Amino acid sequence: MKALFSEIKLKNLKIKNRVVMPPMVIFKHVTADGLITKEHIAHYEERAKAGVGLIIVEAVCVNKEGRLAPRQLGLWSDAFIDGLQEIPKVCHKYGAKVLIQLHHAGAKTPPSVCSDSVCPSSFETLRSPDAPSVQARALTLSEIHNLQNDFVDAAIRAKEAGFDGIELHGAHGYLINQFFSPLINKRKDLYGGSLVNRARFAVEIITEIKQVVGNEFIIGCRMGCNEPDLQTSIALAKLLENAGVQLLHISFGSGPSLNFSSPSLIAACPDFDYSWVVHGGVEMKMHLKVPVIVVFGIRKPEEADALIENNLADFTAVGKGLLVDPDWAEKAQKGGVIAFCRSCKKCLWFQSEDLCPARRAVNS
Ligand SMILES: Cc1cc2nc3c(=O)[nH]c(=O)nc-3n(C[C@H](O)[C@H](O)[C@H](O)COP(=O)(O)O)c2cc1C
């Protein structure tokens, strides 16, 4: 596990190993006002204590009207700084570095949060006969600028709270992803149409954050490797890189109905023993200068180590693996029996670790 546990520098920030805890919302720990609780702090502390090198705290919303669920952590006012600062404080004690993910759900904001959800251009889809339809109206130009300011203000608050940087959530069909996607963004002005225009919403946010937070604060972005195809995603990533992101986290983008998008857009590679999302991240890394995090389905330490050892990725994110076994990183480094995620997805759909058979086995 030498490669996986080798140090790396992100600008001047030393990260002790390549194990990343990717952002994962835990609604049950959030108060009705979007504030953090002590259970939340303990959740992150436990993973930091057990050796994770880089923690990316779950999606926090930059605007109350753009939450993805009624109980999501907020960062839309200074009132959140006091609570959130506890996370970097406890994690830094164990040598972990900590970013926080900035998010707005856009058209994916549910009616239980806001009856006037927004999208780059007006959007309507009936997902399936049993799933609710999604409807959103087009943003005006001044609303676009206000939302960009919301992201910048949230980044300033994150810095005040002691985080080492932020990650913009530009994947999984949420607002920034809606701007990126030619399947969703049908605007006819400077924020839609060409790739440069579709990237503009994020590029301007990155440029502005860079100006106000200084050079030491890390700016990352999560994006899809299929936006809508690999080549376009690479071109988009280069635009983000030129704007000043120092870290790219490659996940999946959005399909036409804002759902989990199709893997078929990444060429099949029978000899590559990882998910199509990791495959997309590896392909993208070959064309980029900034460090790349790959994610999706990485379960075993040997799988993660081989990605780093062969220079296919700079970081490996282990999501559900770290929910099931908080000691994943420590056991990977020092030995020990890891309880592996069995992909039941109960943590995702029901937001409950108690229902997860692998997690239950760890606790018994
Ligand atoms: C409970 C749960 C919550 C998640 N919340 C977020 C989130 O806040 N932001 C995000 O970008 N991805 C989120 N994800 C996706 C994960 O970051 C990760 O990409 C995904 O779980 C795939 O990695 P894995 O196979 O290692 O679990 C979430 C996943 C789970 C299981």
C-alpha cells in the first residue's frame, strides 16, 4: 500500500495519503435549520482519526431555496460558520485536510423545499410513470449573478470556518451540472450554447473565489466524465483548470431527465477492472495538469493502491466503503479485516446505516 499512503501536495497543502472521503449527505444529523450537530462532528472525526488523508464534507447549500432536501446543511449565512468550524478543527487534529462541497440543486430542488425551482433554461420532465415530474423555470440574468455571489460568499465563509478549501458540486445533475449540460442548458445568451458559455457560470465563480480567498485556499470542482461525452468533459475540465481549479473530482454527469446518466458514453474496456466512472476519471487525468480524484465502486485497498501506483489517478475516493467501515484507511495501511460495502444502497436511499447489512455486521 506504499503508493496509496504516499504524501502529495496540493499547492502548498500537504496531504498525507491518497484516501479521500467523498462528500456524502447525512440528513439525519442535520437540524431543521440546516445546522450541524455533535453526531455530525463525531462522524467526520471518526474517519479522520482512522487515517483518511482528505475529507470532503458533504454538500452544503449556498442558498436556502436550492436545498436538495429539507434537512441539508446550509452555508447561506454567517450563522453557519460557528457550527461548521468544528469539523476542520477536529479533523486537523489527526492530520486530515478538509474541503467542503458547495451545492445548489437547481431544477432538482424538491417542492418540499421550494415551489419555484430554477434551472438555466425552463425544464420539465416526467421521469417515469411512478416518479414525480420535475419542473423548473429559467433563471434571469440577474438571478444568475446573485447565485454566483451565493457560491462566492459561501466560499468566503468556508475559509472563515477554517476549511482548507472548497469543492464546487458540478456533477449529478445539480445546478452547476445543469449549466454544463447541453442536454439541459438551452439558454441563448452568454450562459448557454457553446461549451465556453456553458462553463461560464462555474468559471466566473472560480475566478471570483480565487480573487477573494487568496492562493492558499484550495478550489476544486466535481464534474461528470460524460458531459455528455468523454471528449467534451475533457474540454470542459481544461476550461475549469484554466480558470484556476487546483483539483478535479471526476464522477458522473446528468442524463436528459437529470437522473443518473448513461455509462454507454464511455468506451467499454474489458481489461479495466473498475467501474465506468473510474474509467472516465482515469481517461480524463491523462489530459489534465491538476490532480484528479477518481471515485465509484472502489472497495478494496489493493484496487485503490493500483490506481495510484500506476499513475492512473492522484487520489481515490472511498464513499460507501467509509460509511460501512470508518476504519477503512487505517486497516488498509496497518492491516485488519475491512467490512466491505455490499452496494445495497440503503445509506443512499434511506439515509440509514442501521439498515445496511455490512454496517450491522461491523457493529455486532
Ligand atoms: C449516503 C450518500 C450521500 C451522498 N451525498 C453526496 C453529496 O453530498 N455530494 C456528492 O457529490 N455526492 C454524494 N454522494 C455520492 C458519493 O460522493 C460517491 O460519489 C458515491 O457514493 C460513489 O462512490 P462509492 O462507490 O465509493 O460509494 C453520496 C453518496 C451516498 C452513498
